[in-house]
Amino acid sequence: HLSHIFAYYAVHGMASQSLGLLHQMINSDGLQPTWPICVDVAKAIARDDSMSLDDGNSDSNGDGSGTSEDTMLSILVKSGMAGRVSQMLDTFHALRKQAPGSIMPFVAVLLRAHEIVRREAADPASHRYRWTENLNHEEKEIGASSSMDHDEFVRQMQTVRDGIIGAFGAIKFPRNLYNMAISIFAMLRDHDSVNLLYTHMTETEGMEPNTRTFNVLLQAFARGHDLDTAKNLLLEIKYNKVHLNVASGLALIYASFAAKNSQSAIDVYAYLVGRPLPLVDHVGFKDFAPNRPVDVYIVALLIKGLVQDGLLKEAVIVFDDAFGLLPHVPRQLLETLVGALEESSYFDFAHLCLKRYARR
């Protein structure tokens, strides 16, 4: 019942009501908010136009001591939305001092940081955590966006990481919070922080990782070309029969080829589609696993990588599998196969493939 109320407040941007109900839950009823409720509170603040960054201007000390907890939480969320990264993180630390037992500062800063990092990942050429499109002319003139370079942002986020680990015993963090924190540091390529958070979650907190945790970890290690760790993790995933997503499969296969390990790429592919190995001994296999997380990009990456490594039979088998794996096989996929063969000077083989599959 409470979850539905918080969800309603989030949709309609009713921050005051959401925060009031949250305080009643914790202080009067002795209940601990779930992760979805915490997220909905942060969403309600983000969508409430009546709460703005100007609400914190009355703080004469600059450390949050003259500002209420709810107002500071609003400033944290709104500054993150505006791209004022320094202000967001400064407010987080001030709010932590004022409300050391609250989970909301961590939820709010991780939600905003995840969005910031996701934007930066979509435009990696900038390498600056700064967006001024939401600022007015006067704010742009005074540099209100508080731009921050990548390394400094990572260092600042590591203080948030230390806060999560240091709060052990005082705050009970849900697994979803750890997953989000791990995801952020994975996108930041900070693998030490990924390891620290995962170890703390599983060993200190005693939490079992779920499918989301495994997928985030695999992407982190694969993108960092830490293939040995990724392969060990994949063994654990196979043992626990965890479902991988497309992004994890793509990252692992790419990392395998980057490490000159074609067999590892084939192993990942076989697990994704439920295919027996070796491929050449099961050419006619069509009994693929249901809901397999494979798209045309994974198939194209495999074909190109296998051809470049001289595994022509395996590349053709993967291409042939596409007719049973994908709802539609675009002609561009055949062009990828033929083009890769021609680039590697397998002209006769390329001609045979073109002749065999052109009309299919």
C-alpha cells in the first residue's frame, strides 16, 4: 500500500508529501523504506517544480548547518539534475554529517551520479561532467555549472564509495544500492572500487549477488580488458545458471578478441545461446535456448573476429545460426561475413559464401 502511494507522489512530483510520509514511516512507525520507495522519494523531489536550488541560499555557513535535511536533499537532487556536480557532492557530504543514519543521501547521489556518468559515456569525447543547457545566461556567466574533469569526479565518487563501506552497522543498504554503485564505477572504469564494493557486499554484508550484479561486474571487467577475472566470473555464472544480458555478452566477446582469445569468445557465445561445443562438431544444431540474449551486433562481432583469427568454419556456423537466433537476418550481416573474408584475402571462400547465402 505504501509503495503505491510513494509511486503516485513520484509520478506527480509531490515532494513534500513524499518526504512527510517517509519521515512518518521511519520515525513514527519504525519501518525501513525499501529501495523502490527511496527511489520514488528522489523522483518526487526531481519532478517537484516548487523545490529549487534557491531554497538553500539562506545557509549562511555554507556547510548545510542552517538548512533543513529535506531542503538539503532537494538541493542535492536539483544540483545533480542541473549538472552542478561539485555542489551535488558538497551537499551530499554536508547532509551525511547532518543525517548520518539516513539512506536517502546515498540514494539521491547515486541516482544523479548514474545519470551523469551515463550521459558522459554517451559522449566520451567531452570527458567533462558539465551540462549548461539547463542554466540561464547569468548562471553560465558565473560558471555555475561547476564543471569537473573525469579524474576529479572519480576521486569524489570514491568518497561516496567509502561512505557506503564506512556506514556498515549504521545503515542497512539494499542490494540494489550496491548494484547501482558498482554500475557507476564500472562505467567510470574504476575496477578497484568495483572490487571493493562487491567484496564488501558479499563478504561483509553477506549478500548474495543477483543477475544484475553479475551482469554489471562482467561488463566492468570486460571493458577493462581484465579477461582472467571475467572468465572466472563467467564460470561462477555458468554454475549458478545466471541469465546474461546482451551488453554483458557483447562486452565479454569484445574483450576476448582484444585479448587474442577466440576460444573464450566462442565459449561466451555458446553459453548465451545454449549451444554445445565445439561448434564444428554440432553444425546442424538448432535447439537454441529460449529468450537468448543475442542481437545482430554480437553475431557480427563474432563473425568478424573469428575470420580475422582464421576460424572460417566457426564464423560460417555462427552466421548460419543467425537464421535461428534472430527474427530477421539483414543483408548487412552477409556483407560483414563476405567483407571480413575478403579483407583477410579469403576470396574464394567469400565467393562461396556469397553464392550460398545471397538468396536466403
